[in-house]
Amino acid sequence: MSGTGASRAVLLTGANGGIGHATARALAEEGFQVLAGVRSNVGRLSEIPGVRVLPLDVTDPESIEEAVRQVRISVGDDLHAVVNNAGIIVQGPFELVPADELRRQFEVNVFGPAAVTRAFLPMLRSGRGRVVNLTAATARVAGPFFGPVSASKAALASMSDALRLELAHWGVRVVVVEPGLTDTAIFAKAAAATEATAAGLPPERVAMYRGQLDAVNASMARAKAAPPSVVAAAVVRALTAGRPRPRYTVGPDTRLLGLLARLPLRTRDRLLSRALGLHKVTPVKGERPS
């Protein structure tokens, strides 16, 4: 390992998901001691040599405090890295997303990483460690019906940019890993949650967006998802490089969205609309105001 920290210990949140499990395995194979934070289902994490599973709910202050205590018992005061991977996807028409789901999106994807990072900063500062935050390609270019998750990941990216400068004084490096479409169960869970929400809404409100949703879903179905292992490999590079890059983009769709982000907004909107087939959808009139 060419990083500056003396410790080989890494705290990984959301370790029981597709990307989390792949990252835990990749880090363990690289020789790191992986402290795998999970909220509930452990899965097969405990079978990976070099991985210790810790209960950790990033939205629960008491859970975070207990995780700090357990990590300090395991590795002392030095920690090589915190990898903020825990996240959820809330999607759908912004008008129809329940307020509590929107709040939950930010609780898990923004406030959770913020709380975990702050709690472990004394250990990271002591070990001249690293913070790796997993954002998303849509943090830079928000697509239609991905507004909640895009906004949360954009907030996490902005927080990372600020932390990179704030923590540089102590030699703590902050890195963003920016995955695109990845072959994990999180997207199917998000789609199922969206359909469940829609089932509880007045049919006429859902029908207003049906044509657009069908077009976007068809476009997403044609997209090729990257395996979680390529994201895990980027995390490993972020933790082993002597001078890690501030951002690692993963997947061709991420690079494409990076190019789109540089275009004028009207041009970008037009290209996205055509790519997603939205330009062919006939608008549905909404309810008239009473």
C-alpha cells in the first residue's frame, strides 16, 4: 500500500449491497482490514477473510457512536479510510414523490455520510487517512425522474469538494468515486418502491406521467450496466494510490454524462430528451385548477 496512513483498517458503510460486498472483498484481497458496516442483513460478508461485520445505521447517531467505539477497540486511534457507500435510490416524478421519502433520501445519502465522516475524523486525522464518498453520474447531470437521488448525490459531491480543502491541512485526502449504471439490486428495489408508491396515488395523477415514464424505462432497459467489481476496483485505487485523484469516474455512461455536463443547458436538455425518447411522448394535460 502506498498511502500515507500507518493503519490498514477501512470502515466501509453499506457493505451488504452489491457494490459494498464487492468492495469489501476487493479491499480484503488487497490486504486491508475491512470493518464492514451493515444496517441489517449480513449476507455472506462474514465468510470473507479479513472482513469484520459491524452493525451500523448511518441515520442513527447512537449506532454511529457505538461503531466508533467498536472500531477504536479493533484498530486503536488510527484509521486508514472511511468509505461512505451506504445509499438508497428514491426516484419517480418529483410531483409524486412523498415528502417522507424525499427526506429519507437525504437522511441516508447526505446526512448519513456527513455524520459518519465527522464521527471518525479524529481517527482519520491521527492516521492521515482518507475519505471516499460514492456519488453517482447523475450528480453532475440529473435525468428526469431521478431528481431525488441526483440531488442527494450532488449534495454529497459538493460536501466532498469542501472537505477536500478543509482536511488537506492534516493530510486527510477526500476522494469521490462516481459510478454510473451498475448491475446491483438497488435499481430493482427503487423501481419496485416507485411502483408501490404509485399504486397508492390517484390513477389520473400517475397517468399524467405514464408516457414519459415508459419512455425512460425503455431507455434504461437498453443501457448496459457495469459489474460492481469495477466500482470496487476504483475504490481500491483511491485507497492505495500515493496521490489519489479527487474524482474517479466509473463506466462509459459516467464519462458521457461528464461530457454532457459541459454543454449549454438547453443543448443538454435537448440531447437528453432525445436519448430518452421523451421528445416522442404526447403531453397529457393535468387537472384544471379548481
